[in-house]
Amino acid sequence: MTASATEPVGVEPVGAELSSLDRYLPVWIGLAMATGLVLGRLLPDLDTWLDGITVDTVSLPIAVGLLAMMYPVLAKVRYRHIGDELADRRTIVLSLVLNWLVGPALMFTLAWTFLGDLPELRTGLIIVGLARCIAMVLIWNDLACGNRELGAVLVAVNSVFQIVMYSVLGWFYLSVLPGWLGLGTESLDVGLWDIARSVLIFLGVPLVAGFLTRTVGEARRGTEWYEQTFLPRIGPVALWGLLFTIVVLFALQGTKITDNPFDVARVALPLLVYFAVMWFGAFVTGYRVGLPYDRNASVAFTAAGNNFELAIAVAIAVFGVTSGQALAGTVGPLIEVPVLVGLVYVALWARRRWYPPAAGAATTPRRGHVEPMMSAPDP
């Protein structure tokens, strides 16, 4: 396909920036969501069986899917450049403000605006807003050609803040702030270990595996073999892990979603507003302060994503598996996954429009970018 007269010279259409497998990711995700919902309806005991495969409240099927999804992405990170990302205080501070001040406050506002008459769903939505993304955001960042090293750093920083601040912010947004405003209050009793365990399993394990894989692989076979031969081989694992996780998640909650369509729609609307405001607000802010595209994409996707695994686990542990709070947490990924996939395409379009390549830069890969993104190269 040739570029139109309005497109920068040397810049390919958005779809051409993705491999053939990644290009149809929305189709695969839609099929995975539909498969999970159908399985949940056709096999009434499937959710009970899947939910029973747990170790100390951690769902093994979801854990396996998330680990498979994150390991290839974290194996791509060039860890020797992590120090450079930590030195960029402007980006770190911007991300922290967006994630821990703007995000929870925005979700609190939307929850009370759209769900003021439904206290259980309102509380569940606030719980989702407090759980900052530490897992699936790496997939969206990778697909959007964001900075992998910065993405890993921001996820790690969010993990530390999540362990320390989640319970505190839950107390503030459910008990203190509503009391100040004369609104209904709620309590959230969740221990630090419950949150730390989620972080260690869903981020710590694949992070260590990815670091050791790159360290050992480069030491034994060299960087060129590792990035040009090994990474393309393991790339598709991330996609299969993502799709498996979606199927399991929707199979677990399919009955609850299909039995409560009106409640799902009520929760979906503020979530749509939230993801749009957070992503576009973060991206425009990063652009205006002069962040290069790859860093800006990492900040925007990190700000927009939420840790639905933690939010659902907390809602179930505190309020029960059949509670409205758990339903609200379940709706989170139902909306987040397709919306953020769509925002990947928006980000790639914005890169063409707002970040025209310098002369001769169109064929120069960015630092830390290794093709392919999730799948093996096209033949």
C-alpha cells in the first residue's frame, strides 16, 4: 500500500507495523471472549471447577496464562538499560502522578457519578481504580512499540506502590473521602501480604524468568542470536497466554456477566470514560512535555491499565464471589481488553501523525525494540 499525500514519507500504514498474527489481534481476543462466555454457559460447573484449582486463593489457570503472557515480553527487555530509565525522573514522576493521584480520583468520581444508586457496583469500581496495572500493560506497550525498558520500570514502581498504598487508598476512598463529602462509606479489610503475594506471583516470577533467560542466553550464544533467533521463537507464547487468560477469565465469570446485562452496562459506561480519559490525557500530557513516542506510549498505557486480577481477588475475598463488587471487577477486563487493543492502533496512528521520523530514521529500529512484537516474523 502506498502512503497517501497527507502521510509522512517513508511511514507505513498502521496495520503494516504489526505482523499478520498481531494485526488480527482484536479478532482473536473477540473469539476468546466469546469462547469463554459460551463455555461458561454451556458447562454450568466449569466455573466451579476452574475456581477450585487454586493455591492459597491464587487461581492456577489464570496464573499460568499470565505467566505465559508476560514471560516473552520480559525476556525482550534489555535490562542493562534499566538504570537509564530510572534516571529519567520527569517520566517516573509523571507516571506516579497519573497512576496514584489522577487514576484513583477519576475512578472515584466516575463511580459516584454513574453508580451512586448502586453501592456494591460503585465500591467494586473504586477497587478496580485502585489496582494499577502490573501485567497485561506490558502486552499493550509492546504492541504499540513503547519503550520496553521503561515499561518494565514503571510496572516495577507500580508494584512497590501497590503493596504499600493499596490498603491505604482503599481506606481513604471508601471511608474517609466519602465521609468528608457526606456520602455513604464502606470498609476494605485487605492485608499487605494478600497484595504482595499477587505482585510476586504475577510480576516477580516472569520478571526473574525473563532476566535470567536474557542473561544466560546472551552469555552463551550472544546478543545477535538471542534477539534475532531466540526471541522470535518464544514471541507467540505471549499471544497464546493472553488468549488463554481471557478464555479462562470469561469462563469463570461468564454466567455472572450474562445473567446481569443491565448491571454490566451500568459499569461499562464509566469504565469506557475512564480508559479514554486516562489514556488520551496521559498521551497528550506526555506529548506536550516533550516525551519521545516510545516513552510516551509506555506512560499512557501504564496510566490507563488496571490490575484486574488483584481487583477481582480483593472483591471476592472481602465481599464474596457472588457480590456486586466482584461483578464490577469482572466487568473491568471485559471493557479494558478491547478498548486498550483499540488504543494500540490509536497510538501507532499518533506516532505517524505527531512523531514524523527524521530523515533516514524510518528504517532505524528504536533502542530496545526487537521485531517481532508478539508473533514470529511473516514468511
